[in-house]
Amino acid sequence: MPRLLTALEISRARSCCRHTPAGQRDRVIIGLAYGCGMRSREIAAAKVTDLDLSRATITVATAKQRRRRSRTLPIPALVQEDLRGYLMIARPILLAGRDSQLLIIARTQQRAAAPACSTQTIRSRVKRALRTAGVDEDGCCTHALRHAYATHILRALDTTDNLRRVQLLLGHESLSSTGHYLDVQEDELAAAVYQAHPWARARQLTLEEVPRAATNRD
């Protein structure tokens, strides 16, 4: 288990991402890992159509052992802000005329190159940002952001029921079968995040704030 990162360390890592298209993308990567608790492979596979901008949520699909399941995650306000800038400006630049449904786009000078950003690249970009922020090696990984996401929420809440909610947000395989029997609604999961996450504020992203070309391009 990686060491627990503080919200300040993660915010510093976010701030270390440069104001370039790739830097804006990296902010979104950090936001999806820490703000939404997503795995590296889930970030790599995410599509623009997985975003529900009117509700500030992202649906994460996981295929494992020939079964496909999904969970809907609330997006904290700071991550919404980063997504808006990325979708409006950075993503079209990174696409460079290529077509893709993927949310996270790789930077390349070759027009014919695949736009997919690999899991390895995502991990490398997170590690670079955390190192730049002065985080030691034990905390320089995407999993450390997921670990911080869960721990920070749990520490801010005071009932044992919220442990089950965080486990559902993380999409742990061990709870996927029991999740259907738990009386935990989607709005309750969102409330837990908006109440407890350090990056949560009342701001929501609207469809009108994202140009049609950015949301419907693919």
C-alpha cells in the first residue's frame, strides 16, 4: 500500500502541470484518479460519452472475467473546471484532426498515430507531476491518489455505512456481488463525495459550457 498523500500534496502536483494541452490533460488525469477514485486503466479507457455533464458524473465500465459492470461517480467541482478547459481547448489540439471517442488523448506529432493514451503513460504522467511537487517515491503512483481519495472521504465521515459507499465508489471486485443488495442509492454516493472530498464545491459543469464540437466530435 502506498503512503497516504495529503490533499495539499496532490493539489501541488495538480498545480505543477503546465498550462499546455498536455498539461491540461495531466490535470484531468490527476483529477479523475484523486477526485473520482478511478484506476489507471479506467482513465485510459474513459470516453467523452461517459461524461454526463448536466449531472457532473462519469460512468466507469469495467470488464472482468467476462462480466461487464459499471459504476457512476460524482465529479468534484475542481475536476469539473479542469474538464471544461480540457474539452474546450486542450483535447481538440491533442487530437490534431484525428477521430477518437477516448477522453484522454496522447500527444503526438504523427497524424496517423493512434490517439489512445496508454495506462503506462498515464502512470508516468502522474508520477512526474507528484515528483515535481516534491512527493517521495513511496507516494508517486496513481494508486496513491485512489488511496488518498478513499481515505480522505472516510476520515471526513463518521458513520460505518459510509465505508460501504466508498467501497462502491472504488468499484472493488470483492463488493460487486454485494453491492446489489446494499440499500445505497446513487445520490447517496454523490452526497458522500460532495460532503467529504477536499476538492468538492457547489460548482457544476453544464452542457452549455462545453462547445458542441468538443462533446460531439466523436
